[in-house]
Amino acid sequence: MINSLTELEQFRQGILSKKDPDGIRVSVCAGAGCLASGAGKIIAALNEEIEKQGMQDRVLVKGTGCPGFCERGPIVVIDPDEICYLQVKPKDVAAIVSKTLKEKKLIDRLLYAGPGKDEKTVREADIPFYKNQERNIIGNNIKIDPKCIDDYLALDGYSALAKVLFQMAPEQVVDEVKKSNLRGRGGGGFPTGIKWDAARNAPGDTKYVIVNADEGDPGAFMDRAVLEGNPHSILEGLIIGAYAIGAHEGYVYVRQEYPLALENVGIAIRQAEEYGLLGSNILGSGFDFKVKVHRGAGAFVCGEETALLLSLEGKPGEPRARPPFPATRGLWGKPTNINNVETWANIPLIVNNGADWFNQFGTGKSKGTKIFSLVGKIKNTGLVEVPMGVTLRDIVYKIGDGIPGGKKFKAVQTGGPAGGCIPEEHLDIAVDYDELAKVGAIMGSGGMIVMDEDTCMVDVARYFINFLAQESCGKCSPCREGLKQMQRILTNITEGNGKEGDIELLEELAMSTGSASLCALGRTAPNPVLSTIRYFRHEYEAHIREKRCPSYSCEKLVSYYIDPQACTACLLCLKNCATDAISGSRGQIHVIDQAKCTRCRSCYDVCPPHYGAVLRFSGESVPEPIPVERRTLVEKSKAI
Amino acid sequence: MNPIAADLKSADMDTPRKPKVRIATTSLAGCFGCHMSFLDIDERLVALLELVEFDRSPLTDIKVCGPCEIGIIEGGVCNAENVHVLRTFREQCTTLVAIGACAINGGLPAQRNHLPLATLLQEVYTTRPGLAHGGIPNDPELPLPLHKVHPLHEVVKVDYFIPGCPPSAEVIWTFLSDLLAGRAPASDRRTIHFD
Amino acid sequence: MSDSCFSLDGASIAFAAGQTILQAAMDAGHYIPHLCFHPELKPHGSCKVCSVRVDGNMMASCTTPARQGMKVESATTEVDDQRRAVVQMLFVEGNHFCPSCEQSGRCKLQATAYELQMTSPHFDHFFPDRAVDASHPDFLLDFNRCILCSLCVRASRDVDQKAVFGLAGRGIGTRLIVNSESGRLGDSDFAATDKAAQVCPVGAILRKRQGFNVPIGQRTYDVAPIRESDRGGPEKR
């Protein structure tokens, strides 16, 4: 138990003094992504090898939070030299220990290679993926074993809490957050300080603070990475918020599908309680606060704050009309403040560094940094934290390194399933709340999905509307009925059953659903439809009028055909056809049976580019198969 | 004379020898009740005929709809022939009007939509008593039934809808008067009825 | 007691503290189309037909508290277009074939459609097939006509203290269910005297053996449009 400010600082000094200044520290990302690709085995192998080499006194191996470069995981960072090894496999461990740890030599093949391939980058901070970021929040992940509170304390953890408890009145804390211009990172973008103020000023003795960790956007994992990687930063923010608002109880609402996040948050709470950072009389300040973890069942709509509250109360998670806002009538009717994971994680930074420091990042009305999960058709999949105002082009090309496979960029979808698709022509807009809204997209919670020329934008709209229709709670009719209608129309279009007037009908439905729905799920749901119509109307028209999918993506509108002139009867497509739709043999030109073909595209993908024998057709009929008697291959090369 | 008919006549007189407006009407999966209601405009038919001439319609026995200004269709779409006729109407008529419950929401014929077509045919043609030569008819002359009965707007674009089962002669007359006089037909909330 | 006012389409509407826009409007004799609202039940704010534009934002008037000086737009083309779209979507989701429905002429969905000058369902029909429940001696449940307004749920739970009905499932799969062991109405303690037996705005909860006791053409909304019969005061049936 730490009972005072002095004791906290003494304790912190104790942790720091135990550190061997000359010691080597090996950090292995133990986030969900790297664990899935073998980080656990790497940590075990490292420990074993280090012991074998008798280096256990000088080397410390840590499983840490996720630094974000998921594309190149598992990631190993060796300090103090900040050597960053990527895509490490357990079989690399012996070399890492004997060469790098023992002989201080670099292993070239594990280093980041630039586009020239010869230039290798050693330090983590010099890798372009990281260099172009501003990692205020996730930067510490690689330095911390999330299961060990001492690691967080060693990095000045809980000093912001100590500062508010002993040096600031609650109103001052609210004022500082207001001055920081921090806006909600969950998607709404509502000014956090104003929200806090409302909850603080709401009448009532019992108040609650809640961490909304119900991250449910497909492809988004920003909150998961912070929860898994640095749970104490969220807890510290939450306790500060509780102190500012006057709450003595809080909840972390985490979705069940995040087992590691649940585990790490649970451990963090227990450790903070043991240290006297949570519970009664925190740090001897007289302030009491306790936190419980609530596991959500995975309904997307429970990320909406009023639905989350009902879910917390054990009722079906359905939004209700606001006002009254949770700030005045929230959990069990009491004033409640709900903020997203990333919002809470910003709080200790603002308290420690001041609102002015925070305001130096970002643009006019969007301050600070924002974490995005950059996924889709992009070379560097991962988490990126950038100051607000950076351009989409910088994120996609400087950080993301562009589109793989030499394909052309088509669009980037921001803001999760209810976000908008932004085309090439708007890649130079600054990423902040207002600029994204201008081009028909939203900041959302930070999903960023990159699409290339093979992506059909109508199908993308269908996919997201499908997701939202399934996740609609069904309470209010515009969302329940409107999404189903849009889903039907979009499905019809992608299956070649679209008709004239469908685009206008979609626009009309988007208007009704968007303006009349009860909560943000329905209100933002039209974005993927409207933005794709706005920028890719010609794709809709091709589907409807010509029954043609310009991206050759909609299965029902694409046929494959083997060009008898180009086919070398190599058997490759034939062997890869899952439905035995291709007939032929060595010396016999291959032919696709259109009735059996499921348009899985395997034949097209496996046919070597220099043959290019498999052709795609959309919007026009496939040529008749070559007659059986002409299928025997004439071997031209031997004839010469 | 009915004031609207007078209105129509004067409109007609303003532009002497104006060619008559061609109107086609038909019933798809309907009961001709809407046509009967139309005939209930009674003596106003005479005034109407001064302004219009009928193309395909039960009144003329023309089998295929030619180019028309107005097409009026009652009944929903229940078989392949209905689809064909409806599409022809859409191609030939500048303004297409769906009249009556069946044309607008499938109506009574659409009440079969919750039953599988096969079950339905089975029930009607093989299991019912009193069928001399039981069996589902399969004469190639017979149009194939659709899986479901659809209202017109689910198949083609429809410009105007006159709801009612059937709409009253007054409603039909007011609608036609407006359309022929070049006014956008207004739907008065007091005259809209679905039953 | 009402010393505060807001503006509804330019008219000044007085309201008492705690009143919603819809309640105050109805008390003042103004009609705002609505389906899931009932003056005796707690508002649910789900049908969204009562949406109005409040200082620029679309809000359900049944759940939005009246506020001094607020500017409310209700009878505008834009707002009515929204409402009509919602009503049309409700029509195509169920089986609302008026000529065969005993509720025709008394149905609020139908009357609201008339009010909104809806001449066609506009969207593609779902043609649902949900089994009807005729197990109760006095009532018939036709789920194909239910618009999920939850009036029966609220009436049974809050007024009758029985909780006979509930809404289950989610999204487009949301369905009215009966809270009895078998799931059938006949096995619940639902009674003709229940408030829940009187609030269904459509023909989903129908009293048996009453067919055509009033001829079509002489029923509530045949005689007077819903804006006249439903703009406040005690409910008429």
C-alpha cells in the first residue's frame, strides 16, 4: 500500500534503482496479433537460450504491449540500442542471443528493409512506419509489460493521478481538460471537458464513470491495443475523471471477444488496488474509487452510450432518446460520464504535460493525436497514431507504404462500418473531425480501410450495410426497416438484379434513415452508401444497366474463360479448381464448365501472368467453349 | 355539365383540333373491379371520349398496346405474361398509372405469397376433389406463374398510383381530369382509401 | 401553470414543466402524426413518425422535452416526406392488405398513411409469413401486421401489471412475443379488460367475433381523418 505522494515517489525510485543501467532489455510484442503469430514461443525460447548462454543476469525479456506494426510481427525490440527486429520466428532466437545480445552484431535479415532493399533500418524510431507518427499514447506499449504495474510506474505512471489528488481541485481538472480541447475518441467527437462538466454539475451524490471499450468496428483494434498493452494508462485517466466529476464507482465495459484485454485490465485493477491506487483512500488522499470490469456480449450497438448503460444494468442493449443525457441520467438513473478508451488514455498526458502541450498537436477544432487501425489493401497493416491534421495521403503512402502488388489505390474508408469511402481526389484532406465530415466520411473511432482497384465499391457498401443491418437493435423503425431496405437493394445490384431508380431509392432511404433514426448507428449508417454513390456512381450504373462489375469482384456478374490460344495445358488451374469445373489434361486445352463454375477466381489467380490464359468477363457473355476435337494442343516450339 | 368536364372541354377548346390523348388500360392479376369502377363515371365517359381515344383496353379489343400518352393498369404481376404486358405498357406509355390495391401492393392475389408455388399448384390441381383430369396444367400456351405476386412498381417504374379496392369513380374521374388538364394529380388525404 | 412556450410551425404552444413536445402540442389541440405514442403510456420514441425538426435536428417529439423558446417544425414537406417513408417501410415489412383486414378504417397506420398522402408503398414488399395465434378465446394475434410499436408491451407491463407481451430478437428480426410457457396467447392471462387489448394501433391484436359490426366506410377514420380524431383529449376508438 502506497499511502502518500512521498511514498509513491520513493516507491518509483525503488523500481528505477533496481534497474541495471547496463542491462539489456528484450521487448517482445505480446499483443493479440503477435501472440497469434508465435510471440509466446519466442519469449519462451529467448528465456531458455539466454539461460543457456548464462546471460540471465544481464538480459531481461519482456512480453509487452503492441507497438502497432502488426504487418511485420512478431516484433522484438532490443534496448538500450533500440534495435528493432521484425517478423521474428522462434528459430531466429538462437542467433539473436548469440549474435546480437552477446556479440553486439546485427542480424541483417531481421531488420527493416527500405524500398531499396539494401538500406536496412536498425532503430525502431527510424523506420518510416514509425518515423511519420506521433505516438503519444501507443508509444509506451513496447516499453511496458502490461501485466506488471511497476513497468508503468517506472515510466512516471500514476504521477498525473498524484498531481490531481494532491495539487488540483476537481474543478481545475475539468478546466484543464476543457482547455485541452480533447474531443471524444469513440466517434462522436464531443468535447470531453464539457461532458465532464455536465456530469460534475449534475445534482446527485452517486455518480459513475465508465470506460467504453466496446470496440466493434470490423477491422478496428485501437482500443484493444491500448487495453492490452497499457491498461494502467486507462485506469489512471479513469480515476482522474472520477475525482474530477465526483464519482466513486466506475466500470470498464469490455467486449467478451477481447480475452487478453479482459485479462490485462483485470490484472491491472488488482495490482492498482494492492498498491493503493484504487479503492479506499487512494494514496492517502481521502478519495475513494473502485472499478469493476463488465464483459459485453459483443453487440455493436452497445458501443452507443445509452445502449451500453442498459446493457450494464443487465437489460437488452437498446439506445434511448437523449436528452436526458447520461451526464444527468445515466447508469441506474445517476449522473454518469462515459468516455472511450483512447479518450481516457489521453487524460494522464494532459494532466502531466498541460493543456497547452496537448494543443500543439492537431488542427483548429481537432487537437491531439488519434490512433487509426490501418487495414485492407495496404502494405503496412497496423496501428498508427498521428497528430490530427495529417493528410490521408501521408497515412496511406508515408506510413502505410502504399498499395501492395502494384495495384492502384481506389478509396480509403474511415470511421468504421458507418464511415465514408474517400477517393483519390480527396487524399490530400487533413484528417480531422471537420474535414472528414466535409467529404462525406467521419472520424469514427479510427478504423481506416484501404481499398484497391479490385474492390467493388457497390459491394463495399453492401458489406457495411449488411453489417449494420445485422447489428441494428431493431427498436426504431427508420434504422430497422431502412437498413433492411438498403441491404436488399444493394444485394440486388451486386447480384445483377438492380433496376433503374435503385440509386435514387438508396439516396432517399439514406436520407430517412440518416435523419430520423434514434441513435448514431442509424444516423451514420447511410455514409457508406452515400459516399460510394457520390464518388463511384459509375460503378453503380455499370452494375444496374450493363450487369457489369467494373472491378470483377461481384461473383454473380463475373465469368471466367480460358483463352484457347493462350492455354498451355499446364494443369495448374485445373488442379486448383475446387468444383472440378475445368476439364482438360496435359496436351488438352483446358475448358471451364460455366454451369459448374462458382466464380471463386482461383483459376485466374493461379494462371501464370506470362500465359494470362484465364480471362474475366463481366457485362458480356462468355465465348462458346472450343469444340472437343480442336482441344489437342499443337506444340509450337517443337514444330520449329 | 359536371364542372370538371366543363373545365376539360374549355381546355380542349383553347387548342382546337388537338389530337386526342391515347389511353391504354389493362388488368393483370386483377378482377376488373377497377375497370368497373372506372365505368361508374357514367355519362362523363362521353365527355372523356371527346378528349381521349382508347388503345389496348377492354373497350376496344386491341391486343397489343401501341404508343400512348397514358397507360392505366389494374392488378398485380403474377405470371410471365403479366411481366411482358407490363413492360410493353411501360415502353409504350408516357405516363403509367397503377390503379387499385392489387396493382399497388399485390392485393388479394398476393395473399398466396406466403405459400410455396408448388404447394399451391398441388393443392389446386391435384388434391382438390371434383377435378375430372387432375394434374398441374403444363400447356405451353399457358403463362408460367411467378413465385410471388408483385405490385407493379417492383417490376417497372410507375408514375402515379390510385389506391382503393377499387378506387371510387369520383377519385378516378378527378385523377383523369387533372392529368388531362395538365395538372399534377393531387392526392387529397380525404379521398385516399386503401379498402 | 404553463408559463413557458415554444413555437410549433409558427404557432405558440404553452407547456408545463416535464411535458414533451408531442404532449404539449396535443394539449393545445395540434396534431403531430404518431404511432407508438399513447397519452396514458410512457413514451418509447421508436416509430419515429412523430419526428419533428427541433432547431435544425430531427427529434422524436414524443420523447423530446419541451424547452422554452425552441423552434419546432412539423408540417413541412421535408418532415412529412420522412414520416411517409417510415410509414411506407412499415407497410412493406408486414402484410398490410387493407381490404381484408378487420381493422381497416380504425387502423392508425392506415389513417396515418392517408394523412401523409401516401398512395403507394413505394418500396419492395417483404411478404412475411408468420403464423397467427388464434389460441385465445377472445383475441386473435396476427404477427404479420405488427409494427413493433410496443404499445401492448408497455400497456401490459405498466398498466395491467401482467407483462403478457415482449419484443424479442433484434434488427429486422425483432418480433412480438407472448410471455407464456407455450408462447401462445391462450396460455397467458391476457384478458379483454386489459389495457393491452385496447392499444394496438393496427390489426395485430384483434377482438374475435366483432367482424363488420361497423360497416366499412363508417368507421372512425372513414368519418373523420386522424388529425381530427387523434389530436388530444381522451382516446377514441
